[in-house]
Amino acid sequence: MRVGLVCPYTWDVPGGVQAHVRELALTLQTLGHEVSVLAPAADPDAELPPYVVNAGRTVPIRYNGSVARLAFGPRSAKRARRWLADGEFDVLHLHEPFAPSVSLLALWAARGPVVATFHASVVRSRALETLEPALRPALEKVHARIAVSPAARTYVVTHLGGSCLLVPNGVDVARFASAEPLPGWPGPDGAVGFLGRIDEPRKGLPVLLEAFGPLAAAHPGLRLLVAGPGDVEEVREDLPGPWAHRVELLGLVSEQDKARFFRSVDAYCAPNTGGESFGIVLLEAMAAGAPVVASDLDAFRVTLDGAGELVPADDPDALAGALDSLLNDPARRAGLSTAGRDVVRRYDWPVVTRQILEVYETVAGEKVSADRSGAGR
Amino acid sequence: MPLTLAITLVTVTLILGVYLVWTEGRLERLATRVQGSWSALDAQLVRRSAAAGELAAYCRRHACGDVDLAEAMEDAAVDAQSAGQSEREYAENELSKAIRAALVALGPAGVGESKPDRLRAELATSATRVGLARQIYNDAVRDLRGLRRRRIAGLLVRRGRHVSPGDFFEIDDTALSLAATSAVGGQD
């Protein structure tokens, strides 16, 4: 089957949607399908994998509460049209179709069967409510809609009406399970991990740093490993002196190092304060066997499915308490690790990709039969 | 003044014309989507009744599970295959019920390569696909009906040679996922 995937966000900047599209593309190729990905690149000379077609440069736009780099203009529209014409895809699979970027441009130019995956979830989107009548004709071209989480599905059904399938985000379980810990980690005195944008308050690093004070006092030698993009120097300057040397700021890490990061900690902490629709990082942590302590958000509760500790969001004392008792209880950590590996099995990419293929086959069957009936007329 | 009026008239007519052509295109595209997704649903329903018939015949010959229920499933499969357009929904729904009853009587499925396991796996897969195809078809019908309710599009429909937008196809296929191996889910 020839599949065209469109990623609206900059390919050379790490992100949940980008990772989803990349893993889906690779797994589809492994299963013997032809895949081409259209995605914008921030750096025009970026080294892109052979299956990715550059959709042009991007501009930063505030979207859904954070800054996204999007490509939206006549040049990107032209590239999208050219890519569609060259590709002759059996199925066009757009991601986040209503982000003002190449997914929407490709949808406007699309002719054949279209599948659209919605990743984000916001309770109420003023922008989408206003633009809905203008987007309606484009939406009519979408044959099947997929949401990656119950929260995202609620968002789609509430705002757009109609139905929406649920196919969860996937995780490359084997890669995370077999990664080597970073040299010297977790170490004999224990380590707690954080991953996410360090300058995005919703990701909750300030909450964890506040909780780390009492934790550091109770566990001499305990270290905090922080990975994620943002201004490392700024965060380092604000660290309180007494335990500043026990916080390691890695900055932006590669995909390989991300897997190694999860293997380098005794507990992974997701202190997010909101705005999460799924929590793919939790699945990655579980795949690596890291016990998880996460904010009690709807999305996180569903994703963890009991295989992790939940604490009230934005509550440093509760977070410190939960981490403290987990660090003192190796048996509990081992239990969470085993439960996590169990939960994550149904999110393994081959399992998820087969579900998406069922959707492709159903809508692509339409194309074949529509062609046949058209020829008979 | 007359020149301004003429220009205004021409502009308005042009815009209206472009809008009408564009709307006509939307209607046609949606009609193709409805037609195509019906073909897909039809194919999956046929595949499901064939799978049900095959499993029922096997159970009848080898006396596995509840033979009466197997025979009921076989009859329902034949009815579904021979049903006309107007009885189709009813017949397929009856088949859903018969399949569920027969599968419950058979007990939990093995994952082996034995003949009954393969037949059951095929039935489970086709039942899941029916659910998927049905949802995709109903979405297409809903989109087409939504557009035809609009004023100008409705006018085009009445003036043109548009066929019926098709009816929603409602059968109970949710509980069948009990027997399904795939987890693609989500209704409404």
C-alpha cells in the first residue's frame, strides 16, 4: 500500500507528533508498505531521512498554549500539491489537520481517501469554534478520523460532531527496554528523572525543583537528572546553592539518549500541571522499566492504568512525599516497573500500526470500489 | 452610475456562480464518499456472513459448542446474504446476535492454528471490520446530509439530478468485539 503521511510540525525539532509520524512511517515500512512523509524543516539544509519530503520553512506561531513552528504559505501549498501529485497515494494520512500548517494545505489539495489523526485536546477551543464553518468543507474530505487518546477523541466529537476512532499512541518498546543507562547513573544513592521543556511551566519542572529541596535533605546523595530543551543556564542560575550540584541538566537529548535517560533513574517524575492529552513520555518511561510518579491528570491516569503513582498536580509537598516513599521502597519500585512493562505492551508500535492499517484498508477499499463503479457508468 | 451598477452585477453573478460550482463539487465528492464507503461496508458484511456460515457449518459437522446456536447462526448468515436493501439492516443485526450467542457457547477462543481457531479468528476480524466500515459509512452519510440541509446546496440538490444521500446503517456490532482480536474501538 502507498501511504502519504503529513506532519504539520517541524521535523528537525523533537515533539510528540513528529515522533508518532516517524515511528508510524518506520513500522509501516517494516510491514512492507511504501511511505512518504511531508513535513516542514526549520533548517533548509537539514539532513532529512530518505522518506521525508521537506515542505519548506516554518514560522513560530502560538498554538494550543505553546509555541509551534508551522509552515503555512503559498510555497508550502505548492510543495504539498506537488508531493500529492508525485505520490499517487492509496491513502493520505494527515496529522493534526487543523493546525495551520502543511496538513491543512494537503487536505485542501487532497482527492483520494483521507485519514486524519487528532493529537491535541483542549476543553474548549475558541479558535476552532470560530473557524469551524470555514473548515467544514475540508473536513468533508476526511473519510476516517482517529484520536490518539480518549481526551483527544472527546475534543474532536465535541467540536466537530460525528464519530472518531480511538487508536492509541505507540511506543518502540524494545528500544527503550534495551537501552544502556548513561555512564555513572543512577548511582548508589538514587536518582530521579524529569523530561520535558524546562522553560515551559506546564511541564512542571518548577514544582519538581521545589519538591527536590526536602527530598535532597532526606536522601543524601540523591541526584536529579533533567532532560529537555530550554535555557539550561537560566535554570541553573536559579537553583538553590546547597544542592545545585546534585541537579544534572542535560538540555535537549537525542532519541537514543532519551531511552538511556529513562534507564538512568530510579523514579521518573512527570509533574505536569495540565494541558497534556496523552502522556507518551509515561509510556516511554514504562517501556524502559522506570517507576513513574505523575500528576493526577485525566490523561495520565488513563495512560498509566494503575501502573504508577499519582499525586495532585502543582503540589510540591505531595510530590516530595510520594517520591520519598518510593525511593525508600525497592519492592514497590520493582512492582511498578513490572506493571508498567505489562501496560505498555498494547502500545507497542507493531500492534498500533496494525490497527491503523485496518483503517487504511477500509478507506482505501472505498477508493478501489469507487473507481470501479465510476468506470462502469 | 450604470457602469458601476453593471460592474457590481457582474461581480455578484461571478461570485455566486463560483460558489454554486464549488458547492456542486462538494456535493459530488460527498456522494462519491458515501457510495465508496457503502461498497466497503457491503464487502465487510458479506465477508462476515461468509465467515459465520463457515464456522457454523464446521460446528454442526463436528458438534462443537451449541449445535442449535450454530445452526441459528448459519440460517442468519444465509438470511443476511439474501436480504434485499430494505431488510438488510434487520438481517445483519439478527446475524450479529446469532454470532454473539454462538461464540459465547463456544467459550474462550484458543490462539492455535487449529481449523476452528482460524475460522473464529476470521470471523472476529471481519466483525471488527464491519464496525469500522459502518462507522466510516455513517460519517459519510452524516456529512452529505449535513451539506444538503444548507440552503443553497439544498437548492442545487432539488434542481439537479442528485440521488438520495443514503440511510444510516445501524446494527449492533459493539459486543462482537468481545470475540475480536483487534482493539480498534470507539463509537458515536
